Amino acid sequence: MIFTNRSKQKTMRSSNYSHTLSILAYCLILYALFFSSPHYFAFATSTTEADALLKWKASFQNQTQLQNLTSWSYYLPIKNSSVNSSSNPKAKASPCTWAGISCNAAGSVTNISLVNSGLQGTLRELSFLSFPNLEHLDLSINELSGAIPPQIGSLSKLSYLDLSNNHLSGGIPPEISLLRNLALLSLHNNKFSDTIPKEIGNLKSLVELSLSYNQLNGSIPSSLGDLKNLTQLFLSSNNLSGTIPKEIGNMISLESLQLSTNYLTGSIPPSFGNLKKLKVLYSFTNKLSGPIPSEIGNLKSLVDLALYENQLTGSIPTSLCDLRNLTGLYLHTNKLSGTIPREIGNLKSLVVLELSDNQLNGTIPTSVADFRNLTIFYLHTNQLSGSIPKDIGNMKSIKLLSLFNNQLNGSIPTSLGNLRNLTFLNLASNKLSGTIPTVIGNLISMVNLRLDFNNLSGSIPTSFRKLGNLQFLYLTENKLSGSIPEDIEFFARLSVLQLANNQFVGYLPQNLCQGGSLVNVSVANNHFIGPIPRSLKTCSSSFRLRLDGNQLTGNISQDFGVYPNLSYINLSQNKFYGEISKNWGQFPQLTSLLIAGNNLSGSIPPQLGNGTQIHELDLSSNHLVGTIPKEFERLTSLVKLMLDGNKLSGPVPSELGSLTSLEYLDLSTNKFNESIPIILGDLLKLHYLNLSNNKFGKGIPFQLGKLDDVTILDLSHNSLEGSIPSEISNMESLEKLNLSFNNLSGFIPTSLENMPGLLYVDISHNELEGPLPNNDAFQDAPLEALQGNKGLCSNVGALQHCNMDNSKEDKKMVFVALFSLLAAVLLLSALFTIVFVVYRKKKHQYQETNSISEVVSFSILNFDGKSVYEEIIKATEEFDPKYCIGKGGHGTVYKANLSTDNIVAVKKLHPHCNEEKNLKKEFLNEIRALTEIRHRNINCEALWFLFASMALILGV
């Protein structure tokens, strides 16, 4: 029994062990099957992708503000209540449920679309290797920056890549070319630089390539021609240069080609004619040259052709007129010449035609009347001539018509009255004549009407009252006459009214600004009379107002209000009276205040100094009195100041020196006194300075010489005295100088010869003397510009010649002086010899005869006048008075201590003008006297030989 029980126990233990092993083996098999299935790999991949996305999210600069990415979380709370939440509160979440993420059936990410999600970060932290199944990546319209990592080339299944409208920079990585399934590549509107990788040509599946609005440079790779499936190529708004590769013509599927706004050069390749599917061709704003290829006419599908803002030449190819589907033709701003093809009327589908800013000539083809769909027609700034086609009114859809700046003549066609949709008509700057057709009043949609700068005559049609939408009316520079229709005051929308330089008469409509929209009014240079319109006083919308050159009347201090927007006002050359209102200094935007040529009185209000924005102030030709306000020092923006032709007095305030922007200053014809302020020399931008017809005294400030830019300087009709400053020659730009009618004296500075730009001078009626400067402006000046002086002379022109005899006399004086000097040298040499002999006699009394004979003989035979003369000059220090020992009628005697220790007396003769003969006579008398003296220190024989030699030399 014991054996049996033990045996049973052993059998039971063995059975339990076998059962355990069986369960373990079964679990191992299940484990192996699970981890070897695709579901496991999908789960593992999903986990890797989630990790990559969360890591990328963590790198965002604004991750806490991204409300649409709140679903991006690694764990989600368990919703099943049967599960013990305390032991397993959260479970792993699949990224497939996250915002912007899509997965395939296996749970792997295939689509990341986060358009306009406010992402601020880089792509550096996005592990592209973690997304082996990604097919669609759209991160456009965010704030991503930095470069595109080269690892993007690992997205082998990617077919859609849009990173546009970010701040990405650097170069486009060549690794993008590894994305062989890519159909769309959009990188536009970033900051990419460097060149376009030629490897992009390997993307054979590419349908759309958009690289516009970057900073790409270099040339367009010819390899792009291999993209036979490409339908959209956008390279606009970069820094691309070089020529357009002809291989672009191989892209036979291309429908839109945009190369605009670069620096492309060369011609348009004729191979473009192969792009039969092309609908849009934009190459505008480049540097393309040469003619437009006629092959462009092969592009029958073309809808938009824009080649404007280049340097294209030649004529418009007639083949373009075969493009029957063309709706927009933009060829403006080139150098196209020749005539407009008459076949252009075949383009029935045209909506926009812009041929402006070229060199087209001839007439406007009558076929343009066939443009029934045309809304914009621009032919301005060419050389077109002839008349405007009379059937132009058939273009019933036209809204904008611009023919200005040509040479069109004839009258305005009445058919224009049929264009009921026309809002903009510009016929300015032509040679149109005749009257304005009354049918213009039928253009009820008209907003902007420009007929200025022509030869139109007659009056403004009363039918204009129907133009209720009119905002801009330009009739300037014609020959229009009559009065302005009263109905014009009801143009409630009128903003600009330009009627200047005509022959209008009568009164201005009193309610001109009743609509409150009037901004710019110019009725200058007509014959208007009466008061200014009452409504202008409260017309706060006014920005620019020109009433000058009429005969308007009224008290200027009462008829104008305060205009917060006024920038320019010109009331000159009218009959306004009264005093200048202090309100003019309160206009914050005022830059030009011109009230010249009226009957204004009183003084200039100091408050005018508050107009710190004023650039131009003209109060000339009135009756203003008093002084220039010191407050003008605040007008630091002032460029032109004209106060001439008034009765202003007192000194010119030194405060004007603060007007350092001043270029034009005219204070002439007033009563200013005292001296010209030296501070004017600091107004270094001046190019015009007129202080004439005043009472300025004292001298001309030499500081004016610092005004390098002054071209005209007029100081005439004053009381200026002293000499003309030599510093005037520093005014390098000076062309006209007027110093007439003053008290200037002395010589004209010779430095004025160094003014090659000087064209005109007037120095008449002064006290000037001496020669005129050797300058064309002085030498060619008329007599009336030089007369009335003390003693001006010139060797040219009508003035007295400078004294030539004086020159001869000077030469004679020089000759006499040289002759006398030579005589003195020889005489001194003789005297030296005499003294030397005397000295020798004293030293050797017992050998007197032989010694004297030998010395004299030796001295005469070895006489060197030049050496002796130099020795005497040195010994007497050039005949310094301190060596003088006596004076006579014809000379002075000096004591000279020679280098031989001999002391001699030297007589220096005084030469006198016109006494050459007397000099010779006195010289001979001196010789005769000395030879007749009997003295122990004088050897007469030696002296006679010496003087005879000197006389021979001198020719006596």
C-alpha cells in the first residue's frame, strides 16, 4: 500500500508537470505568432510615428497655444468602466486619431495635413525616416523656418509636398529628386536661396512645380525640359538670371508657364511654339530682348500672354492675331515699334489689351471697333497719329480707355457717347481740337475724365450735369472758354477739378465744395473774377488749391478757414487784400504757401513761424511792412523763401541762419539796412541769393565764399563798400554775379580769373580800378556792365587799355639799374685795388715803387669783377645802412672789411630815371678827377689803366 501510494503521487506530479509544460508551450506559440504578424509591425510603426510627431510638437515655439493639436497626446483615458482604472488608468493612443493625421488600413501614417495651423518651429526635429508610408505632406501657410533637412529624400512614397507660405530658407536639397513618386512640389513664398537643383529634372512624375516668390538665383536648369508630365511651372519673383533654356519647349504637357519678375536676359526661345497646350505665359518684368517670336502664334490654347516690362523690340507679329482664345494681351513697357496690325481685330475674345509705353506709330486700326468683349484698352505713351476711329463707340463693354500721350489729332468722336460702361477715359496730351461733344454727358458711369493738354475749344457742355458719378475732371491746358456751368456744384462726389490754363471767365461756383469731397482744385491762369467760393472756407477736405493768375478779389484774412489736410495753396497774382492771417501757421500739413502779387498789407505775423512743415513761402510783390519775424527760425523745412518787392525794413535777423535747408532766398526790393548777415554764409544749400535794391551797407562778408552751390548772386543797388572779397572765387557754381550800383573800391581780385563757370558779371557804377580779371565773363562783358567806375582797364573790349608805355618805362628802368650796378661793381673793384696798394705801401715803405707797380700790375692782370662784387656785397650785408660812412649827390659810400683783412671805401652810385647820359658823364668826371689827384696812396698810371679798361667795358 505504501508503494502504491507513492507510485500514485509520483504519477500525479508527473502529470501536473506535463500539463504545465503544455500550457507554456502553447503560450510561446501564441506569442511567436503575434509578434511575427503584420499587425504587430503596424503597431510598432504606429508607435514610432507617434513618438516622432510628439517629439516634433515638443520643438514648437508656441506648442502651448496650438489648440488644434490638443489631440496630439501619447495616452488617452480608458473609457471602459469594467477595467480597473486604478491599475491601468491610461492606454496608448494611435496617431491616426490625431488632428491633421490620416493612416492606412494597417494604422500607418499616410497623410499629414496641418495647413494654416500657426506652427512656429523647424523641420529639423521631424524624423522623416519614421514615416515609411507617408504619401501626402502639407504644411503650407504656417511660420516654419530653417532649412529642409536632406532626410526628406527618405519619403519614398511621397506624392504631394506643399511647404509653401512659410519662412523656410537655405537651398532646396538635391535629395528631393529621390522622391520619384512626387506629383506636386510647392515651395513658393518662402526665403529659399541658392540655385534650383538640376536634379529636379529626375522627378518624372511631377505635374506641378511651384518655386515662386523666393530668392533663388542662377539660371533655370535645362533639365526641367525632361519633365514631360509637368503642367504647371511657377518660377516667378526670384533672382533668376541668364537665358531661358530652349529645352522648356520640350515640356509638351505644360499649361501654365510663369517666369515673371526675375532678371532673365536674351530672347524668348522660338521653341515655345511647341507648347500647344499652353494657356498662360507670363514672362513680364525681366530683361528679355529681341523680337517676339512669330511661333507664339502656334499656341492656339493661349488665354493670357504677358510679356510687359522687358526690352523687346521689333513689331507685333501678325501671327498673334490668330490666338482666338486670347483674353489678355499685355505687351506694354517695351521697345516695340511699327504699326498695330490691322488683323488685331480678329482677337474677338480679348478682354484686356495693353500696348502702352512703346514706340508704336501709325494710326489706330479701325478693326478695334470689333472688340465687343474688351473692357481695358491701353495705347498711351506711343507715337500714334491720325484721328481716333469714329466707330470706337462700338466697344460696348469697354470700361477703361487710355490713349493719352500720343499725337492723335482731329476731334473727339461722338460715338464715345455710346460707351455707357466707361468709367475711365484719358485722351490727354494729344493734339485733339474742336469742342467737347455734348454726348460725353451720356457717360453716366464716368468716374475719371481726362481731356487736358490738347487744343480743345468752346465751353464745358451743360450735359456734364448728368455725370453724377464723376470724381476726377481734368481740362487743364486747352483753349476752353466761357463760364463754368453752375450745375457742377452739385457733383457731390467730385474730388479733383483741374481747369487751369484756359480762357474761362466769370465767377467760380459759390457752392463748389458743397459735397465735402473736394481735394484738389486748380483754376489757375484764367480770367475768373469776383470773390472766392464761400464753401471753400469750410472745405476741410482740401489738400491742394490753386487760384493763382486770375482777378479774384476779397479780404484774405476773412475768406479762408483752417484746413487740417491742406498741403499746397497758391493765391498769387490776384487782387486779394487785407493782412496775412495768423491761422496760416496752424495748418499742420502745409508745405507751400504762395500769396505773391496781391495787395496784402500789414506785417508778417510771428505765428507763421509755427508752420514747421512749410517748404516754400512766397509773399513777394505785396505791400508788407515791418521786419522779418525772428520766429522764422522755426521754419527749418523751408527750401524757398521769397519776400521781395515789399516794404520790409530793419536788419535781416541772424535767426535765418537756422534755415539750413534753404536753397532759394530773395529779399530784394525792400528797405533792409545795416550789414549783410555773415550767418548767410552757413546756408550751404543755397543756389540763389538776391539781396538787391535794399540799403545794406559796410562790406561784402567774405563768408559768402562758402556758398559753393550758389549759381546767382545779386547784391546790386545797395550801399556796400570796401573791396570785393577774394573768397568770392571759391563759389565754384557761380554763373551770374551782380555787384552794380554800390560803393565798392580797389582792385578786382585776380582770383576771380579761376571761375570758369562764371557767365555774366555786372560791376558797373562802383569805384573799382585796375585791370579786369582774365576771365571771359569780365573780358566779354558789355560796356554798360562795367561803366561808372574809377579806372577799370582792359586790353580787350571798349574799356581804356591798360598803359603799355608803363611797361616800356619799366624795362628802361631795369636796364639803367643793371647798367649802374655793373658800373658800381667795376668801380668798387678799382677802389679795392687802390686800397690794397695803399695798404701795401704802408707796410713796405722802403719798396714803395716796385711794390705798387707789381701789385697794380698783378691786380689789373687778374681782375675778376664778379668775385670782387660778391665779396663787397657780403662784407656790406647788401649795402646795409649801418656800413654807410657818407653820402653824396650821386652816390653813397660804404665801409667794407674784405676777407683779405683789407678795409676799403666803396661808393654806390644812385641811378636816376631818364639820366642814362648824365650817368656816363658823371662816371667819366669821377675818373678824370681821381687821375688828376697827386697822393702817395694813388698810383695815377695804374688808375688810368684800370679806368680805361672799365670805360672800354662800359662802352663810355
